[in-house]
Amino acid sequence: MERFYQKKGRNPTSWGSHAERQNRTDDTAIFSRVLYQLSYLGLSFAILTFSRVVVKKRDKFDIPHSERYNESENINYMEPKVYTIIGLTGNIGSGKSMVLQMLRHMGAYGIDADEVTRKAHQQAETAAAIRRQFGNLDRKALAQVVFKDVKALADLESIIHPAVTRIVQALIETASLPVIVIEAIKLLESDLVRMCDSIWVVDADNTTVIERLQKQRGMDEQAISARLANQSPIMEKKKRADVVIENDAGRERTWRQIQQAWNELINEQSKTSVKKTGKKLFAPLEKHIVKPFSSEHDRMRSMLDTRRETKWVPNQREITPLELDAWICDRIVMQTPLNKESRAYFGWKMSTFTGSIDAINDFRGGAQHIPMQFDPELADALGQTFRVEKISLPVPEMLPEEYEKTLEEAGFKPETEATCTSAQWRKAGYNVINKQFWNIDAYLKGK
């Protein structure tokens, strides 16, 4: 059988025991100085933050259970709480974000370093402290200031790091799924690597990287070269990897690599509760999820070939086969039967903190689209399983009174924030509603 991915040996004992890691205070000081040289501000915040998160692998957090703030009845603690943590890294343009989404399809809980840093900036106390120190600067302007001034960077880090640390602790502590993926571009340069059970590195050839960055981010070759020069060589990352995902030969090949690596990782956990618990928690969703390059994916491709007028809702753009593949790989696509022969497909854009439906398709073709509703119980299960703060979904403007009552009882409320997306949904015959599952700021204040 062809080996789709490269697996490297590594000696876990070289990490040292948990107690030894806690005693390495000098490492943190050295690492802090190294971060002064990083040009990617947001990730430098996240990396140092992660280096200070004390997680006892395969055991519960150091925070006593009695001191944890349980602001939601949906948080179910297992004592001891068992995790398998995957550290996901790779250079810019390698496709780490898509790999993270694919791992969510497999049943993993994903933490994105960029999103954690943005969340820290949004916290009221943190934002106020930054304004007092630097004035009213947006993040881009602030980045330009600290890049040129080592002391300014140190001042900013002293404000942001404590907030990021607490967010990461809360995310891991309250995760529903037992397999956690932490995506960070500077993972291997930080102490975060010592927390991970498995290191996965995503790679792509230089031509593919340049094409992606030009198309997706509008970067020119000079800017791309500067960014790549600021990162450690990919070969150094691959030497330290347990799994290397080669992401430059199409999405399907990438998915097959991830499937094989995941299955081997989970099978290694067969004697722990990770495999059993993860399967049990993810099972109610799995039968509804269209996994990449599955038989249901093939069915959608076949319908696309025979129904040329198929369009996305709400933007009414026609779908190409490549767009369909990207839609399924980059989202959690869930199916709902309409009748014996027809189904509706809802594309959920999942992030660390939010989930929302950003596209619907029923593959019936034609110019007229009939507004469809997504099962609120299934939306609730999705939000709780992936432990997001809030989910948003569109519902038809004309709803039966009984269904409106069901939504209200389930905790869904009308979306009050006016956005371009909500305006598009209204034009397509939908209103947007949301449900708040928890609030990380309230959780942290209660601890």
C-alpha cells in the first residue's frame, strides 16, 4: 500500500517530564528575547502565549476542579481529562488552514493562533491598556510601530500575553472533543512543541506557494520572498515532524494523507478514552457531514455535471467543480434530505470562536430558489461539539409559527448586527438568527 504521508521518528523522552518542563524558567526568558526578532506580530503574541500555557498532557489542568468556572451546563468535565494534542505548522502559503479544516471533518477541535490573538485584542481591558500605552492605533499601525522599536514590542507583549494565555487555557480546558489541533506558524520555535503528542508539518513546493499567495492574498513576488525569508527553512521543520503533509498535488491527495495519519494516530490511542470518547461525541454530526471526496461528495459532483444552472445562495453565483471541492474542504458541509431524491447542502464556516452558514445549495437548478431551513437541533449540536461561542444561520423569512416558537425555545435570537452577509441573505429571502453558547470573557472572569 502506498504511504501517502511521511512519518518521522522522534524520542518523546527528550522533552523531559512535565515537572522538568515547569522548572525551565530560563527557557521562557530566552524565548521572549527571540520573539523580538519575529516580523509576524500576531503570531509572536500567540507563540509566547502558548509557551506559558501549562498543560499536563494526558491529565487534567493544574487549576483545581473546584476553582473552575462552569458558566454553562454544557461543559462536561472528565476526571482526569485526557487529550491528544496535534501541533500543526508549516510556512506561509503551505495550506495549514485547509488542513485544520480537514482535521475538523475528522472530529478534531481546532485552535488557530491568529484568531486567539485577535480575540485578545478585542477584550475591553486589553484594548484599554493598549490605548493608554500607544494611543488610538489600529492593529496595522501598531504593528509598524513595534517592528521598529524593541522596547515598544516588549511593552505591547507585557499587555497582550497574559490575555492570550488565559484564552488558550480556557479553550483547551473546556474543549468538548478529546483531539485538539493547535495551528501556529512558529510552533517549533516555541515551548508549545513540548505540549504536543504529535507534530504535523504542511509543505508545498515553491511554485504552488507563490501562486496561492498571489491569488488568495494579492501579494507580489517581492513581498512573498520577504515573508518566506523571515521563516525557518521548511526542511528544518520536516526533520522534527511526526507527520509531513505534502499539499501541492491537489486537495484529494492531501485529504488521503490526513485520513491515513489521523487513523494511525487514533489507533495508537485505542487503550485510552480518546478514541472512544471522540467517536461518541462526533457520531451525531458525522452522519450529516459531507466529508471530502466521499461517496456523497461524488454524488454532488454528479449532480453538478447534470444540472448546469446550479448556483450558490445567497450570492447566486454558478458553481464550478473546483469550487465545489474547495467548498467541501474548507467548510463543514452538512446535508438535509428534502425528499427521496433531493437534498439541501449547508456550508458551515467554522473558526475557533464562531460558526456560520455562508452558502446553501440544493442542486435543483433553475433561477428560482426556495428558501430552506436548517435543523436547529443539529445547529445546536454543531456549536456545542466544536465549542464555539456563537453560531449564526439563515432562516426563511416566512416561517410557520410553530417553528418560530421552536427556535425561540432553543435559544436562537434575531441577528441585530447589520453586515454585508446578512444583507445578501435578506435579498435571497432569509433572516439571520444566532445563538450564544458561552462567552469566554465571562468564563474567565468567573475563574
